[in-house]
Amino acid sequence: MLRVIVVDDEPPARRGLRRLLDAHGDVEIVGTAESVAEAAEVCDVQRPDLILLDVTLVDGEGFDLLDRLSPMPLIVLVTASAAHAIRAFEVGALDFLLKPVAPERLALTMDRVRNALSGEGGRAIAEGGTMQSGRMVISEGGNTIIVSCDEIGLLSADADFTRILLLNGRDHLVCRRLGQFEDDLPSPPFVRLGRSLIANLSHVDRIEARGSGGSLLHMNGNRRPVALGRAATQRLRKAVAGL
């Protein structure tokens, strides 16, 4: 079981995260807190695997808690402001969630948590993502990861970050905006489908029609389909037809 502590100064926010986490059968919420002091005490007793941490707390900032933790669990910041995104990267957080937290977005985060705890993924937000000789170079937790373009299925915008989803089911959250990747990646096969998504057409499995002209995009290696609106669906179908 994944031992999780929820730290937020607002009771409705704590209850909301509890409800979302209830959908994950391998998660046990071992404590909640509304302040830095209370969170430090709970962590000292419970030794969690993961802390879902708000930035604004009763007696200070969530960042103040980090210096009081030993050993350091995985940290996912949960906040209403994207202004804290870069700070999340600087303190070595695994992920960054914007309120209100959507169930599908939390599911991606929990996948990252599982991969990190199993040793199959990084334990912090990465940097880099630059292209060298047709390959992407990512720096994550002191390690350099080289990814072939053919290994990439999707890139999605996430505040000031970009989430890179690979065909092997792993993902990397990189401190770089999606538009910067668009300039570097070869097109085709990479196509910008909207403000927040770039897809590798080489790995489109199928496009499932939905109401109002939208669709579900199923990618090879991606366990969860991506919902597309009418405009993105039209752009995708046109791009696929042109291959």
C-alpha cells in the first residue's frame, strides 16, 4: 500500500483529495494536517511514501515543511496558483497539481508515484528536454536520460511544465514549455493538436468518435485515452490522412 499524507489548510480541499484517492485501491491515507507543525508531527510518526502538499498553510508555507523531513518522502505540490511551478522544480517535487484537481490528472500523478517507488521512474521534476542529433536529452535527479523521438507518444502542457509520455508507459515531467518542444520536434510525425497537446502520429492506435465532433485518442503504449475536442479531432484526422 502507498502511505499518503494530505496537507492542506482548507478542510474541503482535504476531503476532496480523500475522495479522489479512494478510487486508488493501493492507497492508504495515514494522516492529514493543516499546518507545517502538524504535518511534521504526522510525518514523524507515520513515515509516509508520499505527501500531497499545499503551499499555503496555517502557520507558513508548505515549502517550510521540507527542511523538517527525514527521510524525505515523495512530494507532490497541490496549489491553486501556477506561480509556484518553478519552485516545485527547485525543491525536487515529483509532480505539481493545480486545484481543482481532476481525477484523470491525479491518476497520472499516482502512476508517477508508483514508478518512482518501484525504481522505474524519476523521483523529481526533470529539466532539459533539448534535442541533440534527433534525440531528447533529459536531466532527472542527477541522471541523464536520452530518449529517441520514436519512443515518445504524447507531450502535454502542464502549467509551466511539459509531460512527456513514452511508449513504455513511463513519463517525464520537464521544466520546459510545450511550445519550445514544438519548435524542436520533427513534423511530421509530431503534430500540435491544440494549446496543450502534441501527438506522435506514428503511434496513433485509433481515434474513437464521441459526441459533438470530439474523440478519444488511443495511443500505443498509453493506458488512458486522451479526450479531444472538435477542433483538435479535425486537426488530427487531417494530419493522419496526410501521412
